[in-house]
Amino acid sequence: MKRNVLYFLLLLLPYLSVAQELNCRVEVNSDQIQGTNKEVFTTLKEAITEYINDRKWSTAQISPVERIDCSMLFTVKEYTDNRFVCELQVQSRRPVYNSSYTTTLINFKDTKVEFNYQQYEPLVFSETSIESNLTAVINFYVYMILGVDFDSFSPMGGTPFYELAHQVVNLGQSSMEAGWKAFEDTRNRHALLSAFIEQSTAGFRQLWYDYHRGGLDEMALSVDKGRAKITDAIQQLQKVYEAAPMSVLIPLFKDAKLDELVNVYSKAPVSEKESVYETLSGIYPTENTILEKIRQTER
């Protein structure tokens, strides 16, 4: 019996070791484009989906059930002569330990995504060159999704993926495409990567780990201990804000976590609610409507 089980595991091992990391849902919204053949948008969606989900992006050992749930929504604003001008919404999630709940890790909009794509054109992967701006953008966000996810499970665990994203940004800067250059935009791809690798905002990656591994994952065992760790993480966010108030990490945290925090503190003591409310209202003064829900007492 044991020999049979071992034989089965040995047969399964190659499949586990090469399992792709991502389970990405891709959408291409062309509602704003009129008077053109819509089939090209369907083909583009299929090409991107295959490019992301059928590729092994790293040497990490990930089983099929551990694939990262994420999505990319391309909203086409202009389309002329195989040239696409889009906005891209990138989202990723991860499960919380011992629960059916999934928490948002990334909810980020890139407003400067432009590329050339001809119907049925193959999407070619390269680590050393820009084959197309479309694949460069995809590669960048895949590495960021992996980096942010791995950071949530181990301290600084996403470093190898940020290094790969850095290579893509360096290559992108040599192109004439928007979104890659420093100081071009405070929320472009260069700014997003820089926020995760610069020393001034290094504390964010530690608070990200504390929030998820020490906070959310711990709440299945002890709600109070897990919530206390999240409260500590929010205090660390305050320090990041003081060091770099214009960092893209500040809205990144807001878009991913503010709604979630309402539920996290729904049964917290009043003093804890007030402390968190005071910290977050100083960081997000325009989000008073949702922040007021944090301090409300559950009836």
C-alpha cells in the first residue's frame, strides 16, 4: 500500500513542480469602440489568457490548487490600424487561512496602456527584450501580482519577482511607450514598482506581511490577536505615509483594504475602533463615509 502511494506521488510530482502560478481571468471591453470588427477583441482576450495562464513564470513550487486568483480587464478607449489605447484594471486575491474568505491584494488601474496587436498575432515571451508593449505590460503585472502575493506569506518573499519586474521596467524605459518612465506619472508602472523597492517605503512590505500572515490568517484561531496585528500594521502604514505621502502605496492600500477593515473591526472594542479611525482618517481624509463605518458600534 505504501509503495503504491509513493509511486503515485512520484508520478504526480512532475505535474506539481511545473504547475503554472496564475489563474487569471482576462476581459477585453470594447463597448466604446463602434463600427469595427469585434472579433479582434475576442482573439486578443484569448491570446492574453493563454499567454498568462499557460506559462510557468518562476521556479516556485506551486500546486494547481494554489494558483493565484487574479484578473486583468482591458477597457479599449481607441482602436485604429491595429493600435490599441486602453485602461487596465489589475486585481488579485488570496485565500485567508482556515476560512472561505479571500482578501484583495491588488486593485490597481493603469490608465496608460497602448500597444500594437494584429489579429492572430502570437504573443512572444522574452526576458531580455521588448517583443511588444502588450507582453511587456503583461509581464510586469504578472511579476507584481506574484511579488505582492509572496510578500503576504513571508517577509520580503516577493523580492525575486520585483527584481524581474525591474528588468521589465528598464527595458520599457528604452521604448517610446508611455507608463515606464520615472516622473512621468505618480501612478504609472515605474512608480508602482519603485514604491515596493525604495528604502523610504520599505516598511510597507513588512506591514503587508503582518496584516495578512499575522493578522487575517491568525483570526481563524484568535480574532483578538489577529485584529491586534492588523491594528499594528495600520500604525506602520502611518509611518509609510509620513515618509512618502504621495506614494502609490497609499491609494493601493485604500483600494484593496478599506472595505475589508469595516468587517475586521465590526466587533472590536470602542477604543480600538477609535484608534484605527483616527489613524486612517489622517491618511485618507476624503474617505470619511466608509471610515465612519469602522467606528460604528455593532448592534
